Amino acid sequence: MANSTLDDSKFILIDKWPGVIDTSQSVPVDGFTGTSHHNSATAAFKVGTKIQVFDETNNGYATFIYLQNVQGSAGAVAAKNPVCVDTSLAATAGNALLPTWFEVCSDGGEVLLEGPVAIALSAMTDDYYGWFWCGGVCPVSFVSGLGGNYVTDSSVAAGRKFTCADSTADGKIAFKNVAQAAASSTVIVEGCGFAMKADA
């Protein structure tokens, strides 16, 4: 199926990550993509830290989370790539049921697709630490590079929740509509975001 897109102002993310917003933290002095803490070889914040801001462009609250990028086989993470919990490291260690929650990648074959989702703010180096958007409206007032279109698998519907799927030609994940559960279904996907418009 060909890919489509969804504009940043037409969806919100649902924060499903463990932990609560740290109200003692404020926006980093040099912004969320500052080189002293973002795409950094060493963690400058506690991994899993969440900061909430009010975005004046999209008129709502947005949440950022500090995570470690572990590059998958599909290649480097780029700005606006969705990322999910990487499960390949846990599987290598012999425990596929216990992923390390704060290690993420954008490789559709190596992630917990129906788990928490975050969005990369910029290109990220393998094993480096940085901020990711994980909840609320798109925070374009804080990271202008997040503005514009996001890749979908052409199934996202208006007024519906979406999740992620391994659906792009490059092996990276994209937004996918959460199908209505049939009456006999025993599996209901919760969804990681909510679309206000269908993709196009």
C-alpha cells in the first residue's frame, strides 16, 4: 500500500510512556535540541524524564520525554520519525517479554508497535540520548522542524485513534488506523494518537 501523510496540526499523541511529568524541570536553556543534552553520547537528564509545555502555535499542551536511541537495521532515526520501544536488545538477552522501556528505534521489525510512541526531534546517532515528543499537540513553537507532514500507511481516518505499523518501504514505522474491533475480537489496540482528519 502506498504511503500518505497527516499534517502536524491534525493529530495529537497519547502519552503511554511510564512515569509522570517532572514539574521541577523547565525547558532547557538552549531548547530541546541543544547540543549539550540532545543527540548526546552521555545522558544529561535522567532517562525517562518528562517535561510538559504549552505550544502557542497548535494551542495545547505537549509532552517531551528523554530517551536513548538504539538504531535498528532500518537505519538512522531522522526528524519526525515515530519511534517505539526497541525489543531486539531484550530478545538478544533471552528475555523478549521485558524490553528496556526507554530504549527506542524506528525500525518496524524491532519495536513494540502497539506500545508507547514518540517522535524524533532531529536525526539521532546510534546509542545517543535526547528529547522526543511523546504526548499532546505537535510542539512546533519549541521545535520548528516538527512542523509539516507525518508519514502514514494511508489508513488513518478522521475522528479515530491510530497506532504504528511497519509499513514504509524503508523499513521504518508509520501511523496506522486502529481498526474497529469486531464483536468476536479478543484483541483491542488502544492506539497512540488521535487524528482529527484523514490522511491524504
